[in-house]
Amino acid sequence: MDSSDQYSAPMADPAATAPVTQRALTRIQAMLRSGAFPPGSSLPPQRRLADELRVSRASLREALSILGTLGIIRVEHGRGTFVAARGDDDQGSEPVPAARRFKGRYSEAEVYQFRCIVEPRAAALAALRLTLGEIGRLEATNRA
């Protein structure tokens, strides 16, 4: 081991944890659609919800982060996690267009920098998960 590796830990592959996070995300969305947690209500504490979903708290937090980014829930630190109420700046269980939610918060340069960081990794992860059928559809689209 050379000295440059001495202090660096191996990076975890985000793809390795994605299925668990996706499973948590899917189950929470199903709960919201079923009406188990109506708009404005609070979700159970993270520890209990993670136990119910049989996922780690880290995977649950990632799923909640995704739902928060979509405007489906809001996290109030010290108070809990709440289902976004219709009439708030969000649309309950429907995603809110990012352009509307972030309007005036970030400059075009900041948005561009963010996209330069996130989009290549997102595309790489998506490419790793492509099925043969999806590859065929992409190739057909490119030929058209």
C-alpha cells in the first residue's frame, strides 16, 4: 500500500445501496397513496419507520431526502417529517417542478455547476441498470 492510500477509505458504491433505498422509497410512496398518511400529517419517527420498512436508517433517510426534494414531504428538524399539504408550496403526493420550487433561490451558474456534478453520475448509474430491452429502445431512438 503506497502512502497515498494510507489515509483513504474505499468509497462505497452508491449502486450497492440503491435497491434498499428504492424499496423504502416505493413503500413510503405506496403508504402515501393509500391514505395512511394524509397531507399535513406526520410520518412515524425515523427509527420506527425504518423498523417497519426493514431498512437501515441511512437508507430511510436517503428515501426521505428524495421525497423531500420532490416536494412530497417536508422535514422539520426537531419536529418530524410531514406529508406536504396541498396548498403549500408543494402538491402533496405529486412532484413539484424543480423550476418552480427553486425559482429565485439559485443562480443559473449554481444550477449548471450542480448539474455538472450530479448528471454524469446519475447517467452512469442508470447505464449500469439498463435491461436488454431498454438498450434496444435507446438504440432505436438514436437511429430514428
